[in-house]
Amino acid sequence: MLDAMFDVADLHDDVEGYISADEVETFKPDPGIYRHAAATLDVPIEEIAHVTAGWFDVAGAEGAGMQGVWVNRDDGPYPNFGPRPSLEVDSFTGLADELGL
């Protein structure tokens, strides 16, 4: 799925790589996809952040031991479901600001 998206958006020259759920034949919020990302990167899972606008992806990442960053674009409340995000930002620019970039 991501291969086609990268082809259409012509991103292959701009992004070093990506990790897809297709590689493990499962979907978020299955913890296996987050563990696969950590293993692929050879980085401890707690040192990785999954950045998403979907609260369900935050819950999946946090539940697997990864940091979940919620991009709250519409300033709505976080659902009272599952673990809270490690960080909440209003945009990717806001995330860059939080990271000091």
C-alpha cells in the first residue's frame, strides 16, 4: 500500500525509507507492527515515536511500548480510550517546534 502511495506522490527521492504493515501482514493497532518497526530500525521501542492524527494509532503505539504523538489538528479532546499520547501537538510544525528543529 505504501509503495503505491510513494509512487503516486513521487516521494522516493525525498524519504530515506519507510516501514509498512504489509511487511508483517498485520494492521495497527496490533503491537506486532510497532515491534517490527523497532526491530527493523534496531532501536529500542521506547525510543521511537509514532506520529499520527489517529487516536487509535496512538493507543496502539503506546500499548506496544512506543511513544505516541497525537497531531490534534482540530483542537478536539482526546478520546477517553486507551493510553494517552506521550505528546500532543496541533501540527507537524508544532512537532518540529517541540523537537527544537
